[in-house]
Amino acid sequence: MSDDRLIVAIDLPNALAGLQLSQNLGDSVNFYKIGLGMLTGGGLALANELKDEHGKRIFLDMKLFDIGATVEAAVRGLSQFNHDFLTVHGDPHVVRAAKEGAAGSDMKILAVTVLTSLDRADLDDGCIKSGDIHEITMERAARALEAGADGVIASPQEAAVIRALPEAEGRLIVTPGVRPTGSSMDDQKRVATPARAIGDGADHIVVGRPVWQAASPRDVAQAILSELP
């Protein structure tokens, strides 16, 4: 039996490989994330097939960022497919436009705070204001939620402080950068175990490479699920 708290990221070259992964995982996983890396390899078609033909839940990780009118139009187009989650950057004007575009659908708009692959040095390189990265993440989360986001994407290290925000009541927290005990950190810099992320207030955890790079993805997925409180 699957547990929708686990979202498996399909970061594979094409839709055929993604479909094969989902077949290998079978009923152990019901929720999949499909992002930009899959877009030119048939990612949207795969998302639709998994949703419509296999009854899976779908998280489109597009991280949209543009002027309001463009974001609104893009989200309106995507909302016709009735997927579950869609990410946009957490800037308030982007969030507001995305919510307008999603009006009338059940698709949840999740705001990206600070990518889990970034640290303070990366923010400096990008001319982001000075300050502690955790405080900046919390501030971006609060502003995105005030703008109407249904939830936020944040590292598991910020899940607890975001969950404590008044603005976060009744909203979703989805945490990438989750690594089972003993797994490689890969390019992630702010990570935690599945149990820690859920215990700190995350509603969903996103795990990619530790699952699909494994000799037996199904065994790894089931091991992750067994860790969850």
C-alpha cells in the first residue's frame, strides 16, 4: 500500500524510462514529481498518462517565473490537465498570478522559497540580500503564503520554523532534499532524513535519485515508507 506523503521525483531522460520506473514501483508509490528535466523528453505526456490511465497523483515542478500575465496564462493552460501540485517561484506577484490562472481547478500552487541546492555563498553570487539563509527562507515562505500560495517548497531544515508560522496554518509544506540514512547528498546542501522531515512538519517528502538509481527502486521506496512516523 502506498503513502502519498512520499513523492518520487522522475528525473529520467524520457517518458518511456519514467513509465518503466512507475511500473517497477507499482502500488508502492502513488505520487510522482515531474520537472523541467523531463519536459523535452515527454514529461507532460507522461504526467497525463500516469494521472489519467494509472490513477497516480502528479506534482508538476515547473518553478514558473515571469511577468504576471505570462504566469497566469501558463498556469491556466496547465490547470486543464487537473494535476495536483504546480510550483512557481515564491515572489508574491508570481504567486498571485498563478492563483488567478489556477482558479476553478483543484491544482495546488506551491511556492519555491530557496532551492535546497543553494547555500549562503550561492545567494551571495546571485546578489541576494545578506542574512541567514534559514531566515530568508522563512520570510519568503511567509510572503508567498500571504500572497495566497497553497503551500511552499522548502528544505527539511526549515520545515519546523515554517510550520510554526501563522500564515502556514492549513497550508502544505513539501520538502525536497530528503535523503534516506546512508544515501549520498548528491548536489543537495540542506538535507534531512524522511522521518526527520515529516516529524518537523512536512506534509510530503520528495525523493528522486536514491530511488531511481537503486538496483531495486521498489525496495528503497518501501524502506523510506517504513521510516515515516
